[in-house]
Amino acid sequence: MVGLLLNRGTTTNPPSSTGTSTTINTSATQPSNSTPASGNQVTPTSPPTTGITPTLQPTPTQPTNSIPKGALLYSATSPGTPCDSSGGHWANYNSPMVSCQGNGTSLSNPNASSPDLVGTLLYSMPNRSFPSNYVIEVTLQPAAGNQADFGVYFRNQPGNAQGVYTFFVHSDGTWSSYVYDNTTGAPTTIKQGPFGSISGPLALDVVVIGSNFSFYSNGTLVGTASDTTYATGTVGIALDAGGSIFASNFRLYSIS
């Protein structure tokens, strides 16, 4: 089941860069802002031209042994529904505009005011369950002029629980990681720091081992964070209001 629902809110300790401060709320009764439960996914809307021209270049080579990727558990060239043809089950949250492009997925957020996230969440894989520890990998390319935060959800809690972790990249070249309270949905900043250039495709890896998280961009470690709140949970891609990104080459690995 999918527990993640995102609403407007303020962080307990907002980042100084962009103030991504999305509160997560898992009430399944919200009509348009509810994350669809398993078997009840939102039908995505194909957007007009988003202004993203995918850069056709290979994913940057990662330094040997820098990221502890074990066995490949799942992969999708075009993540999200209805683009994924690999058998995974995704739920599109808050009506993102989705366009399947063969070599990836264009995601746009039509909402006007930040914070107001949309996202797509992988909640089940064929013939296997989510491990407690894993490496999430996805290539995200922001559209030209994109100012919205974008990134990865991990350890999303099931059912009506409101807990999740996030890793966000900000347009000013910084990053932040948040944890969201399982009862109230209130987000708190765990860690933030410099990210570097966000131009071109970014191969993002989030390594989740126990209470320790490591964040990579194009094979380079950009930061780490630690938190003991959630021990398990599912994964996804997030985008704040007004943003457009191109997502491709989603992979989930065990820890080596």
C-alpha cells in the first residue's frame, strides 16, 4: 500500500536555500490530493510540450566501488505510470502531468505555489518485496529554466501513515534531506549542504543503510545524513510546484 500523501505546509527547520517544505499527509480520503492506493492509481494527464529536450548521452560512469550497489532488484527505463513497462506498480500523486517518451518520462507539476509537490511512487515490484536497505538510482534532468525542487522519496511508510524521507536538489545548487512525522506529517530538516551544478542529466543515487543515508550525483558523494525514525519503506520521485523534469533509468539495488 502507498502511505505517502503530500500537502502544503512548513518545515520545522526549513532550509535556507529554497524552503522546500512540503508536509506529507496520508489521508486516503482527500479527493484530488490523495496518493492512490494499490490498484487505484491516478490516471495521468499528458501535458503539452514541457520544454525538456532530453540530452541523449550515457549515464556518467561512476567510480568503482564508490556506491555499494549489489544485485539489481528492479529497473525501469521510463519510471512511473503508465510509462513503466517492466511490471512495477506505481502511484502518481497529486495529478502530475506525465508524458511517456520511450527513453524516459517527462514529469511536470501544474501547481502554482510552492510548496505543493507531485510525484510518482513505486509501491511494489514483481515477485519481490522491498528490502530494508537499498540503493535508489535515477537520472533526473531539469527543464531549461526550472526553479523547482526535485528529488527522491525513500522509506515511504505504508497505509495511512504519514512518514517518509526525502532528498531534494535545489535550483541554487544546494541539497536538503527531510524526515516527516508519521502522525502529523510535519517535516524536519535532517541535513543540507552544497550540491554543485544542476545542469544536464543528473544520475542521483541514494544509499540507505540502517539509519545512515548517502547522496551521490554523477558518482560523486555530495553529502550524508543520519536518522533512526523509519527502518523500512518504498521509494519514488518528487517535484515541487511549477517544475518540469525528465526522469529515466530508474534502478533499485540491494546493498553490496
